[in-house]
Amino acid sequence: MYKKLIEVISNLDIQNISKERKTILQPLIDYIKEKVCNQEKINLNFICTHNSRRSHFSQVWAQVAAAHFDISEVYCYSGGTEETALFPKLTETLKNQGFTIFKIANIDNPIYAIKYSDNNLPVIGFSKKYDNPFNPVSAFAAIMTCSQADGGCPFILGAERRIPVTFEDPKNSDNTPEQTQAYEERSLQIATEMFYVFSQVKK
């Protein structure tokens, strides 16, 4: 992994996650453990309304956490209940935290390659509906990262497990002096919780 990213990871404090959040994260831990035990592929689809912020942070950090803890055959995806575009502040935040990101399609809904290591496949980031053909159609967990999507989308076709793990939307800080800090904090919260999840898998 890239040097700056390693530094960011080394400062994640997974010991101080609240009991309430650990309870919320436990079904995701259980799902991944079950797949590892059965030697099955682990498909995780992180779902939010617009697939522009929280679901992408979750997708990226879960993939990095799986690589960090050497848990193989983990494939992380993201989607929305509608398609918009990946919000530029997200890529800026991830770059500042050590990722290498480049645009591979400069269109209205840009497509990004998000790299955490020179030798690992990049995470492909772009806004899409959760059932886009890019995502798995069966044998996946649908992780609902916002309450609006969780409440407004009662049935996810093909999901074998539905797990709500919601986060506060950094969008609330857009066009304010607090925007950069809010996005950094949300990214690090999600990183910390994804690292906690994968740290528990082989225990």
C-alpha cells in the first residue's frame, strides 16, 4: 500500500468504537465470517440513495481493510436507489488520505480508478443504481449506508443478506467552511469501522 495510506491506517483507533456501533456492525462481521468459513466469495454491495458519497467511502475502505487483513476473495461494490455522479469532494478526500486516483472516463457521470497499492486492482468508482450490471446479481450482502435508502428500498433483488450500517451524510456540510473537515471525518469513521469489521473476521 502507499506510504501515506499506511500512515492513515496506522492511526485508525478501532479499539474506541462504541458498543452501539459494534452491535450495528456485528451482522456484517457474521456474514463475512460465514463466507470465509464456507470458503465462498464475499460480495459486498454498499447502497445509499445517490451512490455519490457514503456508499463509495464504504466500498473503498472495505476493500482496503480486506487487503490489509489478508482476507481473500472479497469483492466490494456500491450502488444507489438512483444514479447521479460521484461527488468530487470524495475523490479529493481520498487523495488527501493516500489513495492514487485517476479519471478513466470524463463524462457527466465520471468513472474513476481508485488505487490503494501499485499491484492491487483499483476500486472502480462511479455512480450507478444498485442493480447495475456492473454489480453482482446474486449471492451478495446489501449494506445500507443511509437511512433514506434503507427505508425507501425495502427489497433488494438478489441479496442474500440485508444489513443496515448507516452513516451521517457529509453532504450536510457542502458549501460551508466545515466541508473539508466533515468529509475527512466521515471517511475516517467509515475506515475505522470497516477495519474493525475485518479485524474480527479471523478471530
